[in-house]
Amino acid sequence: MPPRRNCHSGRVISRARLLPVVAATAATVTLLAGCSANQTEGPMRSATSAPVSTPAVEPPVGEVTPAGLADAVTLDRVMGHLRAFQQIADNHGGTRASGTPGYDASVDYVAGQLRAAGFEVTTPEFGYKRFDLGQVKFSADGRDVKGHVLEYSVGTREPITAEPVTVAATGCAPADFPADVRGSFAVINRGTCTFTDKARHAESAGAVGVVIVNNEDGPPFGLTLDTEDVPDIPVLGVARDDADQVREAEQLHLSVDAETTPVTTRNVIAETRTGTPDDVVMAGAHLDSVTEGPGMNDNSSGSSAVLETALRLGSSPRVPQRVRFAFWGGEEDGLLGSSEYVGGLDAAGRRALALYLNFDMLASPNGGYFTYDGDDSERKGAPAGPAGSDGIERVFAKFYADRGIPLGPVDFDGRSDYGPFIAVGIPAGGVATGAERRKTEKEAEMWGGKAGEAFDPNYHSPRDTIDNVDTELLAVNAAAVAHAVATYALGTNGPDGVPAIDRRQREEG
């Protein structure tokens, strides 16, 4: 799960931009969203790494029922996949981040398991640029100022010390820049034209850096340069309240550790061979970790539960609905795999998706039991999901209630791969166990654990290992994954008879 504003522990990996799809695409987009040619699975080990245990695929359940599939997705089998992912990370520098050999090996593992079970599997490629931001130090006459480095800005290589020069005009034309800006920081008000245009003009005028002053109250969050033809000087923003301190200083000092890296990665998409193709149930989890760690809770836990659910459902289940499984790349860099997939669907492909079930972080060590608030009954944060999201919430509510487990709501805040689906009107839901937010006293009373500590103290860190997942939560949540998939594979009505989706409402917009 990417953090709010994608601020990671230690280094910051910002929202990344999609490049043109690397793989060749056809003019007509299929239901599998512009899939590239399948890539041949590579070896699962190097000459110096330990072998990755690839468990034999168990046969599918004989008769698909929610209870039967939930019982078949055992903790032992799910943990077998987690052990494989941990070994993959261990073999590849402790990470499975998109664009790394560890991620490629994770793709090969998942695709290999699914193909062995008879699924139709594709691994469509896509590309983007990842912006990595490390330490930032910005000061005016020795006093620290909060500087917000623009996404895709270059770093400083060496620290820069220079005087500020205020650009009185908008900075949208070369003539706006006075001669004395050469060798100085150009201080420019936000507005009228793009940040990239301002920075390019400042660079042409000889400035060593650019400071953008926000034109409204509050910090200038979310500022970004274009990904092409990036200026070769650092660009950062400051709050309007800090503008005088910056403009009136004799010297500004700036040190930025930043790097932009082109990334090519893949999703894994698998589909059953049975069921109607115009009424598809979809379940997914992101497969990538952050660069800082192996990502066992975030999100091998979700990937493993979805993978084992697919294997035990089987590639040709006797159910009326077609079922599609997705394992997303680039989630930690901004939900890029799922965004690429949804963006590649044509109108018919979107209509064919009855719903999307998302599973991100199912085994937080200080976790709780949460489901997405599909009907916005909490009246907090984002509004209700598309029509049918409330029915998905009820499916999970019944599952946990039947087991005597209290369930908490989590807002559709756009932090995981359901985001691109609900943005185009596709109902969504899922379960999670919490990330960096601290557990309250009330939540500790509900689920145990330690109040005042994060649901996952190892979130986005090297400590997110297999030794730090809660197997009790994982066992329950993996069963919930299977229960929901089977429920909807048998029909797109919830257990209380409420339709999961009003197709006429969606088709009418």
C-alpha cells in the first residue's frame, strides 16, 4: 500500500508517471487490457542464491461454495507462497520492488503457478518513471526552511549556496528574468504557466536553482515537473508564509538527494476458462514491495491469499461468472499497474467487470480487521463507492460476523488498487489490517494488540519480513478472500439478495 502522498520511511518514492507502454499494443483493446506477448519464465535462482521452493499445485475444489473454498485456502498453503516470496527477496538484495530482478522473479513465480493450474495468463508490460527523493536540506541565512522538492527535479550533486533574486513577473517568459539572476536562486510566484516553463526560463537565464512560492495558504504539496526535458537545476516550493524569509535572505543553502529512474515492469493477469465473459468478477493484490524491504505484509500477504484462492478455485470452475485475478506492479509508485490496466479497457471491457475485490496488507503484526466502507455509513472522508460497493461490504461483514469478529470500516481514500476501478464506476471492496496509523484504545479492546502503536510498525521498511506477519490474521483474511471470490463467482448478487451492481445505472453514467 502506498502511503499518503507517497511519503515513505527513510527515502521518499513519489507518485510516478506512466510512459508509453513498452510492449507493442494493438489498436483494439481486449478484455485483458492490451496484453503483451507472454514472457518466458526465467530461472528462479542464480548461481549464488538459495533455491525458491515452488510447491506443487493442489487440485481445485470439487464443488465451489463460499465455505468450501474458504476452508480449502489454508494458512499452510498461503504461508508456502510467503516463504517463496521471502526467498526471492533474499536472493535479490532484500527487495521485490517493480523494475528490480526481485520483482521479475515474483512475476515468474506467480505466472508459473497459475499456468501450471491451467489458467490463461498474460504478463503485460508498462513503463514509467520513478522519482526517488532522499534527504533535503534548505535554509535561509542558516535558518531552516521547509522546502518541498518538485517531483522529477534533479538533485544538487553538491550543496548550493547562493543569493536569492526575486522574479517580479510570472516567470513565464525569458524577459521576466533580470540579469542578476545568473548564479542565483530565482524566487518565482506560482501561477499562470507550468512549473517546468518557469524552471526552464530560469535555467536559460543562468539561475542555479528555483524556489516556487505558493500562491495560497498551506504547504505546496504535490508539485511536479514534466517528465520530459527536465531542467538541470533543482526546483522546490515553499509556503507563502515562508516567502519573506526566503526573499530577504542574503544566502540560501540547498542540498537535495534526488534521482529519476525509468522503470519497465509487468502485471500478471489470469482468467478462468469458464463463466460468461461479459460478467466478470475480478480480485487483485499488488505484487511489488517498496525498494526498502521485501514486503511480506505489504503485500505478499494479499498476493499469496489471492494466488492460493485462484489455485483452489481452479482454471475451469463450474460457476456462472468468469473470474479474473490480477497481481499489480508499480503500486508502491502510485497505483500504476492497476491504473494502466483500467485505462486500457475499452467501454465494453469496463462494462464486463461486475466488481473488483482488493486485498492489500492482510497480516499486520499489530493489526485489526477492516473492510472498505462501501456505503459511506461512517460519513468520513471519501463518499460511498459505486453502486454495488455496499453489497460487497455486506458480504465481508457477514463473513466476519459469522466468526464473531468485530469489523472496522476503512475509507475509500485512494491508497490502494481499488482507486482506478471506482474512478470509472466499477464497484469495489476488500479487507485490510492497517498500515502506519496508530491503533486506538478502542481498537485494542476490539482486536487486542498495543494501543498507541502502528498497526504495522514495520511498514515500508526492511523489517517487513515473514517473521513479522500475524499468521492468525492472515488465516482469517485469506479465508475471507476465498469466501468473497466464491460468493461472487456463483452470481453477482450478495448474500442478502441485493445486487452487487446496477448495470443500467452504470451504462447510463
